[in-house]
Amino acid sequence: MTTIVDDLYDRYGADEVLPGAIDHPVVRHILQHRSVRAFRDAALPSHTLETLVAAAQSAATSSNLQAWSVVAVNDPARRVRFAEWCGQQSHIVRCPLFLVWLADLARLARIADGRGLPSAALDYTEMFVLGVIDAALAAQNAVLAAEALGLGTVYIGAVRNRPLEVAAELRLPPRVFPVFGLCVGWPDEAEATAVKPRLPQAAVLHHETYHDDADAVTRYNQAMAHFYAAQQMRVRGDWSEHSARRVAGPEALTGRDVLRAAIEQRGFPLL
Ligand SMILES: Cc1cc2nc3c(=O)[nH]c(=O)nc-3n(C[C@H](O)[C@H](O)[C@H](O)COP(=O)(O)O)c2cc1C
């Protein structure tokens, strides 16, 4: 019988002790998250999609505006195009369910129009951010629900590599923007993934005011080195090294360095 202590061990690595964490089945479920990129060729239970969307719609949403939508993409040829745009991520083609989560201000524009009211606030950066936050919270609820059903998921931020192509493919109206994709399916146990450690809490949790804790990052580099070794992952340098490379310059953004222009083109002036 494992306990939450075992889950915390996996989440933070062996050397981080977190005394007194409250044991609860839902918390343990959340702690056991890992992304899944290898899926079994098996159908999902009927009504999985509707169940996940109900979970997504149960997330909190700014002012109850519900400024998000989701597109379920089944067409194989369309999936192939998505995989190409997303750096050849083959799980997009192989997973039984592929969802594209959208920041959606078009519905609010239509509603305002229908009531003969202006909707000038939709042009502000705040409303774009609100739509992105709403979409992210909804999607994460769907992820947790999927994992509760024994399914695996992986987010696909790479849909933002080619957001205009994605938008055209999905026939998105203006004021709708693809935030990320999500692959859902039965995990292939032959390629089971492990829980990936996170930064020590000292790095992310501050009390009263912000305090930088460089030592916590050093400890994390060690925890990740153990993780890479255990998973037989060949990673150049430590976590700090490859995280630094990930932010070194616009070329590291795989096309997303022009995201602002794409967002504006999609009908968000970002005032
Ligand atoms: C918004 C977002 C976008 C992501 N995009 C991708 C992606 O395009 N491809 C991929 O393989 N993983 C993607 N991931 C998964 C992350 O790489 C993963 O969550 C991270 O490495 C931590 O691993 P874990 O989820 O297994 O704990 C994404 C995650 C998030 C939250």
C-alpha cells in the first residue's frame, strides 16, 4: 500500500521532504500526473468526450463569461496536417481523441451584437488573456477527469507554431484563437512514462514577499539528473542548461516569435 508520501517522493525527488502533507485520494490523483505520448490502439469508452467537456465546463471561469471553446478533431487527414504543423508529433495522429482548446471571444461579440450593444472591451489585451486563462483552466479539468478514468493526455502547445493554418483548418471565426491541443487515449503500458519531478517548493512558494532561492534550483538540477538517468533520457546539460537554451532567443520559439502578429490577425487588437 502506497501513501501520499510515495507520491510526494516521485513529485519532488528523493531528497525533498514535505512533512505533514494531507493525504486525500483526489490530491494523490493530481500528484500522480504525467504526460502520455504513446497510446494503445484502443477505442475510448462511449461518451468520453462529453464527460471530459462536462468536467472542463465545471472549471471556474472569469465572470462566468465562459470565453473558451474546444474542437474535437477526428478526420485522419486533418490530424496528419496538424502533426506536420506541430513538429511531426505523431501522437496527434495516433491518439483516439484530439482536442484543440480555443480562447473564444466570438460568442460574446455575437451576444452583444444580438442585444444591440457595443463590445469594444473585447479589443483589449485583458479579454484575450481572460480567454486564454479560461481555456487553460477548462482543459486542465478535462485532463484530471481523463486521468481519473485511467486515460493519458499530453498538451500540444505546438499548435501555436502555425496558429493561422490551424485557425483556417478549423474554420475559426475572428476573435477565436487556438491556445493548445490535447491528445487523449489509453496509455501504452509498454512505453509507460514516469512522474517527472518538479522544482522544490522553496523555488515557487513565497511567504509575504518574493524571495529568490537559487539553492532550490541547484537541488532540482540534481533531482532531474537522477530522473534523466533513471529514464535513460539523453539530455544535453542539466535542467537549468536546457531551460536556459529554451529561452535563449526567438529561434527557440519554433515560429512563435511572431505570435503577437498572428493574434492580431485573428481579430484581437490587444489594446
Ligand atoms: C501548455 C502546454 C503545452 C505543451 N506542449 C507540448 C507539446 O507540444 N508536445 C509535447 O510533447 N508536450 C507538450 N507539453 C507537455 C510538457 O512537456 C510536460 O507537461 C512537461 O514536460 C512536464 O511533464 P509531465 O506533464 O509529464 O509532468 C505541453 C504542456 C503544456 C502545459
